Amino acid sequence: MYLDKVIIAHSLLQAIARVNRVSGAAKDKGFVVDYVGIGHHLKKAIDNYDERDRKRLYGFMEGVE
């Protein structure tokens, strides 16, 4: 998924979750390319979850600064 506009909170997490849906052996992960710098919005959205869920969510992400 290429992000070229700012999305925040639940909409951001939902969009990323849809990208990461697997499809059998053909797809084991998704890729998000952020052209607008939504990283701080993503952290803010994840901070709304409890510690256990935050660890799980961060565990699914690679290359996030």
C-alpha cells in the first residue's frame, strides 16, 4: 500500500491490517510505503492499546522507525 495522504487513528490501523492479510502460501505479509510521514500517527494510534497488544502490534512491523 502506498500512503500519499494522511490517515490517522482507527482508519490507519485498519488500512495497515488489510494490507497484512495473508492469502495462502502466495502472500505472507504486506508492505506499506509512507510518502507523507504518518509514523507518528501510527505510534499514537497504537498507544491507545494496552501493553500486551502494543507489543504484538510492534512485533508485526519491520523497518518502522
